[in-house]
Amino acid sequence: MNTPTLSVIMGNYNHGQYLVESISAILSQSFRPTEFIILDDASTDNSVEIIEGFAKKDPIIRFYKNDKNLGNAATYIKAYELITSDYFIFSAADDVILPGLFEKSMAMLTKFPEAGVCSAITRKINENGDELKAAPEPPYVSQTPSYLPPATALAHYIKGGG
């Protein structure tokens, strides 16, 4: 069985202060994505220079720029249309993907090829590193990685379980 491939798409608008950490976190994952599509939404800060620096060093980065600011949704739609892999993950320029996320997620997707979505808990922190809350909030459907058939996942979501 072939190992499925993963694309990462990241939209950016004036998040230069976060890019070194967010891009580095993706490039240092133990499961390496096939491509890392970054689409800048006409930033006016130093974002483009930072992204271009990374793109020169790593061939998986595919960097694109909007000629004018289109907004978050339109930027991510454009990035999504460029994906060539089996699976994808959205990442924001101010997100930090924790080590091992891609490896664990792709292992689950390989184990359960009928799955269309792989989800994880998000930790939200402030600029001081203080944890604000997790999303979805507890109680969780499962404390361990597992497969939920679509009907089960939908029923849990409708009940307000995230």
C-alpha cells in the first residue's frame, strides 16, 4: 500500500512576527508533507521576505502572492485549488503545529482509509504562552485515537460535543 500524501496550506496577511515559528513547526514535522502551499494576501509587513527566505531553502514550499488583499476565505480557497496531495491541512500563519501531529494523523488516515476527516484538539494560548482553552472543549468523544463512522461523529456534533 502506498503511503498517502499530505499538503499543507497556509494563508498569511501581515503575520510576519509569527511566520518563523509557524513555518518552522511545519517543516520540522516527523511526517514530511509533499507540498507546503503558502499564499500571501498582499501583506504590507515583512511577511513576503520571510516566506521567500524559507522557500529558497526548502523545495516543498510553493509560494504565491495575491496582487491585492482578497480576505481570508478567498485566500484559502485559492490555496485549496492548488493542492495535489491525497490529504490536506489548513494552517494559519499564527498557528504552531505541535511535533508529531502529521505523523499521527497520517497513520490514522492510513489505518482508516474510509475516513474523510482527521481531527485533533487545538490548544489556544495567548502571547505569554498561557493556555486559554482547548477546542473542542471537553468532554471528548474519545481519549485515544479512534475511528468514528460519519453518523456517530455527526450525532456527537449535533449534541454539542464538538
